[in-house]
Amino acid sequence: MASVYYYHCTSLLLRNCPTMKPLLWFFSITLITGCSAPSNKLMLEAKQVQVITNNAPAVINCNWVGEVTGSEGHWYSYLFYPNSVLVRGAVNDIKNNASRLNANTVVLLSPHYFKTSVTFLGTAYQCPAP
């Protein structure tokens, strides 16, 4: 009888193996939780960066400092969180990248939405304080 029990515990179904079920649940929840949090957090120094979509009047007295991108998401992202979370992560990423260039304003060009991720392309400027 012990060999039959051992056979069931080593099968992929694990339905007759009471010691393996808690471990399977623990690792499943850990994997899902770790993969579902957006990877791009806003850096403290990037909080002052503003993102705008209309560039004409806002950047007239600003100095161009570079092109920046911001992305969030992977092939599995849409399974775990909504598009609004992906957009927030992409905005955080573009702000962080602008902050690294000492920019305080980003003018967004056309965003790229994919089913599994969001990518923004923008132009970074250093603008005088209002």
C-alpha cells in the first residue's frame, strides 16, 4: 500500500497527496504575487517631473535635454492587472528616465498600447520654474 501512496504523491495531479497540496498552494500564490506587481516605481526625485501632451505653449522657454521612453508590462501582464496599472507603470518609468537627464517636463509623443504592455515615447525638457 505504501508504494501506491508514493506513486500518487509523485504524479502531476497531486490530488491524493495531502502533504504536497499546501506547498503547491504556497508556491503558486508566491509566484502570482511576485509577477503581478508593476515593476516601475516612481523615484523620489522624479515626482517633480510633469508629463504633458500639448507641447506648443508649455515648452517655448525650455531647453531640450533628450528623448525618453517609459514601458511597463510583459507577455503575462494582462493576466494579472488592468491596463490602468500598466499605464501608471509606464508613466513612472518615463518620469524616472527624464529625472535621470535632469529634465522636469516630458512631452508625450504617441503612446504605444499593446495587449500585454504600454510604451511611451517622449521628449524631455528642462523648463524654468513657474
